[in-house]
Amino acid sequence: MNHPSPILDVRNLSVRFSIGRGNLFARQRYLHAVRDVSFSVQKGRTLGVVGESGSGKTTAAMAAIGLTPAYEGHVEFAGRDLLALSPDDLRATRRKLQVIFQDPYSSLNPRVRVGAAVREPMDLMGIGTPAEREAHISELFDLVGLHPDQMVLFPHQFSGGQRQRISIARALAPSPDVIVCDEPVSALDVAIQAQILNLLRKLQVEFGVAYLFISHDLGVVRFMCDDVVVMYLGKVVETATRADLFEHPRHPYTRALLDSVPSVKRRKSRGYTRVAAIAGDPPSPVNLPRGCAFAARCPCARSNCREDAPKLKTEGARSVACHFPL
């Protein structure tokens, strides 16, 4: 994924949460949610972050835009390190970094009319005059497939798909450069999912916005994303373009994720050896293993995998953290 001038460049990002002490004299313990993660989001492109539940993908994305405190690392956006900004400077920068949340039912205030909810980011950031804001919000409603007359309604008067369209309009209101899409269709029916994904792609072409797309659904990732980052237990284990990742996965964990998605074409392809479904559960992020975190579940693991943690090695446009890549 060597593209020039990333709009959001995350380097060595780590996030940990204190979980208290066993007793007064015990050492402080931490849950290591994100460990030394690096990735880049390119202008006008979509970077997918995938992994099982608990892999740290959402935490990494929220830390990258300053919504979750980071323990270590650097996040460069518009030539500045977001993690080093003061609260006031970060607030001023955040208009260019927006989020579409997973649940359209809880992401909107039920007591606020949807037009006001979409306009709220512009009100808080003082963007334009009141008349310009109203005109912009009316235009956004039309763009996301809603009628401007619906601006006076409340969230409960809309379906789940319509609410997510409202959330998309709200994210676009301050004209952002990057939008974090946190499982934006996982709470919707399959037919509605396709509509929302097509809408997101259309808006990306129209506005040139970059997406940081969080998902556990590899079918959605294949449809939406240009580049993909695979995370396991808080670390990046593989990065690649969409085509490379789906056609030639190199990390056993990536292969196992792909094997979990039904595909007649893949089963009939020549030279494809199916890896068994992932057995067991990930290790505890509180007591991390000494070597590779995937070793206990990996069908390709050898003795040194349990002793030495593999480093993420880059070859051309892809990276893989595995002693014995496929």
C-alpha cells in the first residue's frame, strides 16, 4: 500500500486500559487493546480494518482520530500530530475527521429533530451562516436519498436504513477529509446493507472523502475497500491491497478468516488448500503470550512461533507478521 501522501498516517499506535490491582501491593495491570499498530489512509480511498471481535480494530480507529486516548504512537493528519495537539486544537481539527457509528438506533438523540441533528456539527464548529447551514443540510438530505421535508421529523419516525442515511449526512455536514465507518451496516437487513454501501461509494466519488472502514464482514470489505489491514489481538498481522489479500492471503489467520466465508469459486480453484476453521479462543490481552499470539490456534505453527513474536515485514505493497507465511 505504497501510495503517496497519506491523508491520515498512523505510526506505532498503542492503547492500553488499566484494570486495577489484585491487592494494594500488587503491580498495576493493563489490558493491551492495541499494540504498535501502523497504517495509512489515502485520500479518496477506503482502508478496511478487519478481524474477530476483540481484535482491537475499532479501538485503533477511534484512537487514530482522538476519540480514545492513546498510550503511545503518532498520528499525522494535515501535517500535524493529532496525539500531540491540545484539546482546543484537536476540537478544531475534528471537523475534518468524522464517524458513522454501528447502531443507527442509538447514534441519534431521540428528542432532537433529524435536521437539527445533522446541522449540529456545523453549529458547534461555526461553519457558515444559519441560512447557509440550512441550505447545506437540505442538499445533504437529498444526496443521501431522503426528502428535505423529513428534516422536521424525529428519529423514531424513520427505519433503520433511513436513520443510517441521516448519520451519513451528519458525518458529511462539516465537509470532512476522513470518515471512520464503524461497522456501518452490521445492524441492518441485508437488502438495506447493499443500499447503504452503494450510497457510501457514490458519496466517496462525489466528495473525494477517505474512509477508514471497520468490519468483520469480509464480503462487505471486498466490496468497499481498496486496501485492507488484518488485526489479531491488537496487532496488525497482514496488510495488502484488496485483490492481493483475497486472492493470495499470506498469514494463516487471514487464510482462516477467508475460509470462514462460503465461496464456491474458491473451493473449486486449483491449488487451493483449505485450512481448518480457527480453533479455540484468542489469548488474554492482559497476559499476552511470549511468542506469536496466534500460535496456539495456528495449524502452521512450529516451536519458535511460541518463543519469538514475528515482526511485520514489508515486501512491496504488502506486509505480513509471520515466521512461516503462506
